[in-house]
Amino acid sequence: MDGFININKPKNFTSHDVLNVLKRSFRGTKIGHAGTLDPAATGVLPVCIGKATKLQDYIMGAKKTYEAVIVFGCDSPTLDRDGDVTVTDPTFSLNVEALNLAVKGLTGEIQQIPPMVSAIKKDGIPLYKLAHKGQSIELAPRRVTIDHFEICEIREKAPCPSIRAKITCSKGTYIRSLARDLGQALGTHAIVERLCRLKTGAFALEDSYTLEDVDAMVHAGDYSFLLPMEMAVEHLPQIGFSDMEDIQNILAGNAIKIENRLNTGDTYSLRDQDGSLLALAKREEHGLKPFKILYSPRSRHKEMTIWHGLASVENPPGKSAVALGNFDGVHCGHRYLIEHMALEAEKRGLYSVVTFFHPHPIEFFRPQSHKYLQTDKDKLQRISSLGPDASLILTFDDILAEMSPREFAEDVLLRCLHTKSLWVGYNFHFGKNALGDVKWLREFGERHGMDVHVVDKITYHGEAVSSSTIKEYLSHGALEKANHLLGYAYHCSGEVIYGNQIGRTIGFPTANVDVSSSLFLPSPGIYITWISYDGKRHPSVTNIGHRPTIGDNLELTVEVHILDDSTDLYGKIVEVAFLTRLRGEKKFDGLDALKAQIALDKEKAEEYFARRGHRR
């Protein structure tokens, strides 16, 4: 969980006291504050959660606004009511003209000596600790800026008059020192009686939460108090990215080439097409170099709930965020949509649900015409890793096929899932005759209080990421391109069954994997692969094909030769991940020629793994 909390700090709490209270609600999460407030002060204390702690400096450097009550004619070692207050000038009275002149002299860029009770360190020791020991150190003045100094009220009260003022100032300004200097300009002493921080950058007191508020909301599962990290860097110039290779490189911390004319050394906010903050980067000679990676997918702390059909939705969630689609392959584009939905749900305190159809509508209307990139089991595992609370598998049958867009939206999205935030792809269609589209959904959402987020086309090297494009690459054996769009190595799984054992007779035993006929397999050929079983993976060479050297018109098989193991795998469930293609399928002149080619294939595969640090 990453973001900011705008806390209204109570009196007599240190900033660290506030963090200690909040840590009970955010156990195991990094937490920090962005600007110390003294125990006697109240008001805005921005708190950073998770990766937002990387942006503390951007909040601390923001302008701050205070309301202060300054009392004249009295003094205190701490320059406020916390110290031993002594009346030094009981006859002092405020002259409005002199006051206005003194305020004018303390507005703009000024030199200010910090108070001895500040947290500034001398030889690693905070000054307030030295002050408590009775030590005093001569401090050099610091340059600060008072942007606005407004007298809101004058209180002529014996024995010490006071003013209520509103002050906007730069980082590093001490209001107690400002009160002291104002008193000196009027020929007397002055201290701060009451101090409240009204604003820090975009954090305002009227939008803040008390510690009690946050505790109650966390217990209710409502995290709507969490503010996005983006608000800390809104002042930085932004550059958006939609190409998945660029986004992956940014998240890996790699420099990005960019043709825009940017100033060297400047800091830029890198966003994805949804506006989510990916990283901060500096312009260098060869492009943009990320130096703070800030995007973070949501992590779920309990097992994902799986519902098979509407009737199985027990204890329907409260308000929810829903990602709706087919999600065949759960490729980069799907992952982008699901991760953003889950993050939105977490920020708004919604229950996150991924909803997809099985069978695929194409298969329902044209049986045997659709091949899947993965099984439902693999799909659910992939979805689960992205952090949603639940997945709902809707059985696509005659009833669902006949539902109008309105019936589907009302029955499934509103009545069953109580959807407040819906996420779909730009080309999503649904309902009878596919009459429902994103335009219809947006209009429906406006009428029923449901936000509809439409994710635009996700690209890789300028090409749209889609299940059909991935299948096209697989059909041509272009594994590297298909894997880039998937975001992982294409894989299939199945039980190892008995084959004709020809491989064993020529010295290259293979595991014959019984793969579901509903899966879309790469084109026939020889591939370098990983095979996984018993919790370990092994380098391997895999043949997908009809074995034309053995006979004519044989059924398609997936046969795996393992390079570093000879374990008997019969009856085991294995997973085969495809890395790259060595060659296409070929008919050889007898088993000897086949054996010689397999030896060459094996040698190339061993070289491939050796170059990547895996040796037998």
C-alpha cells in the first residue's frame, strides 16, 4: 500500500507519536512523515506510506501556511508556552502602524536564526537536547522566505497583548523565531501561544483526518483516506508512456531514449497512459534515467476467492471495483488493466473482482473454433498474482448469450457485485449481439453512479498487445515476440503419458506430455524450453509435431527431452515453458539422420543455457 495520509496532528503528540499510532494499522509497511510539528502545535502532518516515503523531500520542500497566536511583552526559553513564561514588559501596548511596518520588514526573503530548541543537529546531536542540558550555541542565520504575513486579529489584553496571524512561508522557517524577531522589531519580547499548520503544499487542514478517523476506516476496510503519490510531484513536468517495452524498462530502472528536447539535469515525472506514476527520472545525455521507481502493484494478504457463476457468490461484497473481459492469456495489456483496477479498489476501500467468461463467447457460438492460450487454472493463478480479492467465472450459456447489455449491467454489475468502479478495454463488447460497448457503459455508469474506466490500446514496439497477435506470433514460431507481449514465457502443462518410446531407442528419451486439445500451441518445430516438476525446473528441448520421420498423419504430440535429469516422469504433471525456436519440423531419411539432428539440437540448447549461466 503506497500513498499519503493527511493527518490532523493533535496537541501534545510528537510527529513520531503519530507514526507509532499509525504503524498499528500498517504493520510491516514503511512509514514516515513529511515535516515535523512540535508537540504543542496542531494541524497538517503529511504521512508517507510505502513507496511514498521516497517522495518525502518533495512534500517537505512545499510552501506551508500557519495560523499563529503571538503574544508580546513576555519571554520563554522555548519561545512558546511550553517553556517557563515570564512577563518582561507588562506596560507594552501594540501600535498598529509600528506593527504593520515590522510585519512588512519580515515579509519576503529574510535571514532567520533558528531557535535553540529546534531539531537542527550540531555534531549529530539535535539542538533541543543540548538546550535541555542548559547549553547554548551561537547559530548562523538562515535564508528563508515569508510569502505572506497577514494580521487577522489584534487582541489588546492585559498584561500582554497578542495578535492572530496567518503566515505562508518556505521550508525551514521557524514561526517561533519569526515571533521573536517581530517582538524585537517592536522593542520587546514575543512568544508563540498557539500554532496550527493549515496547509503543506496540496495538503489542507479541511481535508485532513484525525488518528481516530483513520483507525475506524481501516477497521471498516475503507482506505479512501489514502492519497495518491502523484500529488507530491504534480509540479514536475510529465512525460507519458503507453508502449509496454518502455514501461518495463522504466520499472527496471533502465534509461529510456527519447527524442523530445529536454533540459539536461531536469527532473521529470514519468506516467503511464492511465496517469499512474511510474518513476521520477533525470534527463541525461542519452535519454531519461529513472532514479526513483514508484509504481507498485497491489499485494493481497489472503487467498483470492474464486466464484464459479453468479449463484456461487456467497456473502456478496460491499461496493466493488470490477475488471471485466475475457483475459485469454492474461497478457501485458490484461495485467495493466487488472493491476490498475486492484490499486483503484485499494485506494477507495472497494472489493476488487476480476470477472471473465468461460467458455469464450467465440467457442460458444462456434464450437471447436477457439483455442485458448492457457487453461482456466493457469489463468486464475496468473490473475491471483496481480492482487484482486476475487475472481468470478461467468458460464457463457444460452441465458447469458440472450442477456441485453442493460440486463447484464443491472443483474451482474449492480445487483450482484455492487460495482462502483468498472474497468474494461477500449474494444470491449458485451450483451446480446454484442450491442454493449464502452460508450453504452459510460452512459449507464453516469446514470447509476458507476465510474467506468476504459483502458486505451496498450502497445509494444508500436503494435497493439492482444491475444490474437500473440497467437499469430506463436503460429509462426516467433516465441520471443509472443513472450514479450505475454509478459512471461508461453507455457503449457499436462500429465506425462506413455508414447511409442522411439526417442529412448535412439538415445534421446523424451517425456510425452498430454496437453489439452483446447490449447493454442506454437507451430510444429523444435524449441528450447524449461520443464518444471517436483518444485524444480530443468533445461530441455521440446518437439511439437506429427513426427513425419516415424509415420504419416500421426497425431500432434509434445515431447520433451530433459538435458540434466533422467527421472521417470510417467504420471507426473509437468509444465513446459517455451523460450525460443531452434527449427521447424522436418522429415528425415531414417532414424540415423534424425538421431544426428537431435544431437545438434541438444548441443545448441546446451550452448543457449550455458550462455545464460546454467551449466550441467
